[in-house]
Amino acid sequence: PREAWEHDCQYCTCDEATLNTSCFPRPCAKSPPINCTKEGFVRKIKPRLEDPCCTETVCECDIKTCIINKTGCDLGFQPVVAISEDGCCPIFSCIPKGVCVSEGVEFKPGAMVPKSSCENCVCMDEQDPVTQTNRIQCLPVQCQATCQQGFRYVEEKGQCCSQCQQVACVAHFPFGNVTIEVGKSYKDPYDNCTQYTCTESAGQFSLTSTIKVCLPFEEANCVPGTVEVSSDGCCKTCIDLPHKCKRSVKEQYIVHGNCKSAAPVPVPFCEGMCSTYSVYSFEASEMEHKCTCCHEKRSHKVKVELVCSNHKTVQFTYVYVDECGCVETKCPKRIT
């Protein structure tokens, strides 16, 4: 008798008499012929699912056999990949990117698109059904209607709108603004000693103020009736009194009791004449009197060291006159 078994897809038997073993492949049913007609599919021999010991011919996708046409997309489009319905090969196509295209440049929605100088163009968020790119909306440029004070319209070649260019200076006052032409001056209405001048250099306009400085003037030092005002209304002039009030300085020793300064010290003082007059007042129907005297107007205290007879030193303070002037005072009563 023989013992039989199956191993590794083979039928094997053992002869008990001789103990010899013999094996042969297990027979399989013949696979029916198959043709792979879909794109990308090829015939392959594979083990059967229900019987791995036997093989069958099947159609299987092999992308290496596909003919892939990668075509470039136009501006505003991007490539996408899809699988064909009747095959397994990838198909490349172009779809809109949702942008605008102008002069070979892509623009996202909301971006300004440069066109002509007379238009403001913007990329819209809606598609043009013809081009399948986003639509560009253009509106005419709104030119400035008026120029501010000191400026005027000047046409520029190649520009859509005229430009406002400065042609004069503008001075600001509480009552309003005043235009001052180049090379012209304007007197400050609130200050006769100040005037403004407009200058221009390399297109830059400058408004400069000039303040006229008058010589020191004190009417009390004038001969009555000689006061005059300059033609611009800034300065007053007059004929000075022969000996008008002024500040003089003398050097002298300071003596206080038994003490004396070691050297002469400067002691300023006021001297000279001041104006005094009497004139009939028609409003008051009486004589009007004005009296002024030469008096210190500004001073400070100075300390000096004195040497006493007992050889001790003491500090002494005196008034140092800095400025003199005519100060109005009460006129003395008329002696009848």
C-alpha cells in the first residue's frame, strides 16, 4: 500500500515496501485567454486567490506603460491631475487660478493693476466667462479740482492730471492767510517793525521775517515837540536834550565810620536833564504839568571789604546803578 499527501502544491506518495517517495505538481485548471484593452493595464500572471497553488492571468495597472502628456498652463491657470474613467493613466489639465492677468503678470483679487495714468484699475473677485481669468475693473482718475493758497495748476506732459505747484509763499495771521509773491515783502499788520519776504531757490519756497531794530528811545530825553515816527511806522526819533539823563561812573574810596576801602571802587550815578513841560489842556480847561527827573531805573547791591583803624575788616554794601532814565515825578506846587 502507498501513503499519499499534499505538500508545497505537490502530490506526494510513499511506497511502504521500498520506502521510496515520489512527488508531482498538482494539476490546475487552464486559465481562459484574456485581453487588456484599457489604457495603462497589462497582463500579469498571479496566484489565484481561492487556490494559491494555481495561477491565473489578470489585467493590472502599470503606470510605466502610460503615455503622459504634461502640457504647460497659460498665465492665470494651474495644472491638475486626474485619473481617466476607462483607464488608470493620469490626465493633466489646466484650471483657473482665480487671478487677473495683465501684461504678462498675475494679480490677486483686490490688487491694483497698472494700466494708463488716467485710470485706476483693480483685480475683481469674479471670473470673466470668456477668458476664465478674473475680471479687471478700471475707473477714470479723479483729478484734483482746486489748489490750495499759494499753488496753481501746471500741466505736465504725459500726465493725466495737472499738478498743483507752489508759486508763492503764504503767511498766516490771526485774521487769515496772506499770499506773498516771490521777491515781494509784506509788513506785519500787528507789528510795524516786522516784515515778511518770499524767496525761491531750486523750487523751494521760503518765507523769512525781518525785524527792524530801533535805537534806544526815551521820550523824556527829547526836546518837546521834536518826536517823529519813521515812514514805516516802526521807530521814533527826536532831537536830544543838550544834557540828557545818562549813567556816569566815578571812582572813589568808600568810607564808613573808622573804616575805608583799600582801593577806589566804581560808584555809578545818574546825571543830566529830563523833559518837563506845562501845556494848556482844552479837555481839562486848565494847565497840564509833566515833570520827570533823572533817576536810577535798574540797580543791584554790591559788597565791598573795608579796613578799619583797628586793622579789622568789615563787609559794607552799597547800591550799584545799572541803568538811568527819566522817571515821572510829581511837579512842585507853583509859588505865587
